[in-house]
Amino acid sequence: MGVRGAIKSFCAAAGLAAVLTLAACGDRRGAERPPEPGDVAVARVEGKAVWASDVKREAVAQGLIGEGEPLDTTSDLFRRVLDEVVDQKLLAREAERRNLDKSPLAQRRLAAARERILGDMLVETTVDNAIDENAVRALYNEQLRLAKQSEEIRARLILVRTQPEAEAVAKLLATGASFEALAMERSVDQATRFNGGDLGYFTTDVMPEAYSAALQNAKAGDTVGPFATEGGFALLRVEDRRQEEPLSIEEARPQILRFLTYDEVRQLLTRLRDKAKVEVLIKGAPGGTAPREPASAPSGGLRPAPAPQTAAPAGTPPPTGAPTASPVTPAPAAPAAKG
């Protein structure tokens, strides 16, 4: 993921899509030249060229491809997006023929689209000039220096329903029975029983409190338990203990780029607001009651229903290989405004 990919997550796709409308309404060039080096005309609408870059820009705006990704002009995707671009240009030409572009509302919307596009271009230019490999590595190394590494444990689990069952398993283990075999035969934990109870590597902060307490002083090779947990009674065998590995710079790069992009945009907007005279004319202090919806808002409000919250039972450990938090995970600063 490059710098432009991080910028793409900040800039609104609507600003990119609006380029098509502006080009359709304002293109009065005579001899047409490729807008970008190596660009090719892929269609003509009433004698005016549609360029491959127009189609690619629309595909990026729709999220069909990422910024900087290639788009083969012979692909089905290219042809589908080309048809949409042609349709957009035909609609814009018809709107011009009906003089819809002359209305005050149209002029305001076109001006807003122009401002959005110029704002996005300023953000791209500012971020491109500010973020380079040195900035990425500097933040990565700083995060490594500040990070507090946790210890990872690899353990196996046998979970049974009752204490007598757990004590019977403990006796079998004491006589040399295989932990893996007993896990497959007797454990009721469906996530781990068929791989010999293997929980993989984890940090104790992601485990139920009873597991964390039991493993606190256990060494590699120790068997702990049985102990009570909400899922029944558990026995654990510690396979290994090690220091948690931080993310590599390549794994952390997308998060670092996103953080640096948001931070650069925040600083840019702070500088611009400090120099400009901005007056908010509506009444009410920030943090007050939410503003009322305008009369033109759709009836019922087109809001998606909140996603259901589901959580694993407190007594059930995570499945094998469950990801754990990394020390190199910079949280992006909240952007001061959306592009």
C-alpha cells in the first residue's frame, strides 16, 4: 500500500467521480491531446475523446480498483466502466442541451464539486511531499522503542464439564497418558479437541481470568489444573513461552501510512484555519444536542441497522492461531475534516 493508497482512504470518492461531470460540462478544447503521458482514446462521445485515464479514474472512485493499480483496456471490467463513463457524458451533454447547467442550483453544485476536487488535489500534493520512506521508518522505529512487548504462551487445553471428570483426566495424565489423545477423547471444547487441544500462541490478556491466573507462573512442560472456569473445568499443558514478535515494517506500513496521512491533513487544516477568518453563524455550542434533520431528509431516515454484537463465552478460549494485538499499531489521529 503506497502513500496514494493511504490518501485514497481519506479523500471522498465523490470528488473523483465529479471530474467526469465537470469535464463534460466544461470541455471546450479544440485539438485534443492525451491528458496524461501514454494515455489513449478509448471512445468518442459526439466527437470528443474518452480517455483510458477517465475510465480508470472512475473505477478507482467506485472502489473497483486501488489507486495505482493497472486496468487492462481489454478486460470486461474496463468495458463495463467505460459504458458508465459514456452514459455519464451523454447525461451531461443532455443536461447542457436543456440549459440545466445555467441554473443557480447547478452552478452551486458544480462549484462545490470543483472545490472538493481542488481540496483533494491539495491533500495529495501535501502528503506526497511530506511522507517518504524516511518518515515511515522513523515512526516505525519510534513505535518499536515505545512498545511494551508481551509474553506469548502456547498451550494445550482439555475442557470437561464436571470436577470429577477433570480429576480423572488429571490422574491419567499423572500416569503418563498422552495429553493430545485425552484432549481428542474427552475435551468438550469443539474449537481445539480435534487438534489435540492446541490453543496456538496467545497472550494472557486475551484469555479468561481463570486461564491467566493458572498460567501466571507455569513453565514450558508444566501441566496446570484442573481449575474452574465458566465453561466447566480445564487442564492446560504449557508447550512454550516466548516474547511476542512485533510487526515487521512491511506489515505495519499500511497503518503507518494511514496515520501519517491523517496527521499531515490535520496539521494542514489547522494551519489553514489559523490563518483564515471562519465564522460559524448557527447557534448552539459544540457538544450540545444533535442538529435536527432538514425537511428534505428521507422519511424514516435511510440509516442501516446497527450490526449485532456477538461475543464469545467468557469461559471459552480463542481458537487456535487467534491474532493478538501488536505493539506496533499506531492509532490514526481523527481527521479534522473529510475530503
